[in-house]
Amino acid sequence: MEEVAAWERRQAYSSLPLLPHSQPQRLSEVPTAEAGRVSFPMAEFCRVLGGGLVPGSAILLGGDPGIGKSTLLLQVGVLLAQELGRTLYVSGEESAQQVKGRAQRLGLSAEEFYLLSETSLERILDEAQELEPKLLIVDSIQAIRSDELPGSAGTVAQVRECASQLVRLAKAKDLSVFVVGHVTKAGAIAGPRVLEHMVDTVLYLQGERFQTYRLLRSVKNRFGPTDEIGVFEMGPQGMREVANPSQLFLAERMPWTPGSAVVVALEGTRPLLVEIQALTTTASLEHPRRRVSGLDFNRLLLLLAVLSKRAGIRLSDKDVYVNVVGGLRLNEPAVDLSVAAAIASSVRNDPVPPDMVIIGEVGLLGELRAVGQAQRRLQEAGQLGFQRCLMPQSTRTGEAPPKGLEVIGVQSLREALEVALGK
């Protein structure tokens, strides 16, 4: 009888229409639908989602093994159980006792938080229909399999089918669904690429396993901006939000040390002050080494060529090592000038003034190009006590700089290095 009842529930679910029949409409005639968001006491996570959780959304979270995905979603699930009500956490890799043990260590509890240790998709759908939660967390999609398809869990067909059914459940029941995804050695989410197209939001949890800081990054979001980041610190009580990441990234900076420069980088809509460190030493091999962490390697080679050709800094006989402090990865061109200044500072053994931030894109001719959202960058620098900002002359801020912050405009790389290094 139980098998018959389960079959009937699956049939009812399978026959549920997702969208009513529609007719072509003029764009101006389509009613505006406001996505009501649910905020909860984890501001960094809400920021990455675009301001809160949208009911009926499907969210995919990826990250390296041991980085803290399960811990983070366990915390989020308990908080949302307190805000929304009934929440179902499905673990396909751990027993309910193991999950409860982690919750006790983190000091988490909620009356409406339910645990289910299961790997059968059909069983998960049955329980979701029976329990009718407001939030469903599945950890992980590679551990779930459908009995209606051949093959073991984690195969392309199984991952695609299970994800499709969970997304359909989210839309049909107006149920928010979090799905954990494993990543490959290259850092991409394992399984078919269509998996990322199915969901509404794709998040990555990044960081080093043996360091305490984690970055939650949005790479796709149908309900908000992409490339937003949230900063967390992993500790005995789980993931703790970092309210002021800029101060964190500069906390251990050594002022008046050659090879250091500070840049105001934009991650989504958030400006972050980050230290760029460079070390140059006399090469001991025929071909000098170039090593970089947190920046594009090819971009570093371009900057080294421009420094040699346009600024007269000899690098052909030197090993060059460049690092972005804090585990961040910076991709925007606005960090070019600070990277060049840090390298030149190390070569000349002259420090960049500790009260100066450096922003700008460097061209192949040694010219400096304007950067976007300059006013927001200046405000962040002023709030942390910096007194000077070196940036391209062509940059337009539209407003006066913050009080106490002097903006120094330069046109070329050579001129910028003269200002920053005093010669």
C-alpha cells in the first residue's frame, strides 16, 4: 500500500503543469512581477543572492571538498527555518546522526528543521510532497540517483535528470531549493554544463582548506547582480561573516616595505582594498621565473613587458613573484597600475607610501586608462584612512573626493612610478 501511495504522489507531481497556456503579448502589456525576497540574519549571504532568497528559486552551490559547503548550508538552513518555517535538509553523503552532530558542534537548532539521509530521487520527492517545506537543501546532486534511469549516481544522465526534477519541484511548489555540486580539478562544477543553465543562481565557495577565510562568489543570478562576493571566516562556530573585508585584507600589512601596493578593486558592486605584493630577485637560471597568485598570468607577462619597454625597468635577469593577499582573485584591469608599482618598488627597493592607494589600467604604450566607478573606490579608501589616491588623469568621478583624500591624476606609467616611488 505504501508503494502504491508513493506511486500516486509521483503521478500527481508529474502531471502538475508548471506554466499555464499563454499567448503572445506586447512587452508593455506584460504585468510586472515583483520577486519577494526573504532576508535572514546572514547579510553576506543575502548580498550574494542579490538581497535575499527568492521563493521558488533553484540555487547551485559548488566548491572544493572540505571547503565548508555543508557547514554553510546547514547554518543557512537553520536560519531560514526560523524565518520561513519548515525546512528539509537532505544529505546523500552523511547520516542524519552525522549532520546532527555537526549542528550540535555549531550550536544550531530550529524546531522546523528536518533531516533526511537519502539518495533516491523518488524518495526525496515523496518526502518533499508529504512534508511541504518552504526550503529544500540537497547535499549533493552527485550523490542522488533516480531509479527510473540506468547508471550509478553522479553520471551525466543521472545528474541532469535529478537536477531537472528538483528544479521542476521548485517552480511547481514555489519552493526554494539549494543544491550542492562537486567540482572538478579545474574548479568547475562536475557534471553536464546544462546543470548550471537549469538553475537560477550559481554560487562558488572558494578559499584554501588550511586557511580560515572563505569567499562566496556569485557567477550567475537571474534575480540579482553577478560577481558579488561574501566574505566569511571559518571557525569553531562555523562560518562567521566578515563585516569589513578591506580592513581584514590589510590587517597584517607591513608599511614602508618595498614590493607592496594597495589597490581598490571592485568585486561585483563591492569595493575592496587589497594588498598586492611583489618580490624580485636575481635569476639563478637561464630563464627567469614568473609566478603569480590571484592574477592572470598572461596579464602579468604583459605588464612586465610594458615596465621594461616604457618605464626602463630591467626585468630580463630577475625572477618575479606576485601575490594578491587574502586569497582573492582579481580579474579587472584596474589593478594593473598597482601590480606594476609593486614590482617596480621591489626592483628599486623603494617603498610605496603606506597612505597611498593606486588604481588604473595600463596600456601597451604605457598610457593609463580610466577606471569605472571611481567615486565608490575613493569612498572606500577614505573610510579606511588613506590620504592619497594615484589614478589615471582621464578618470571622471562626478563628485568631489572624500574629505582628507587627495586624488593625484597621472597620464603614463612612467609618471605614476615617479609619483609613487619618489624618483
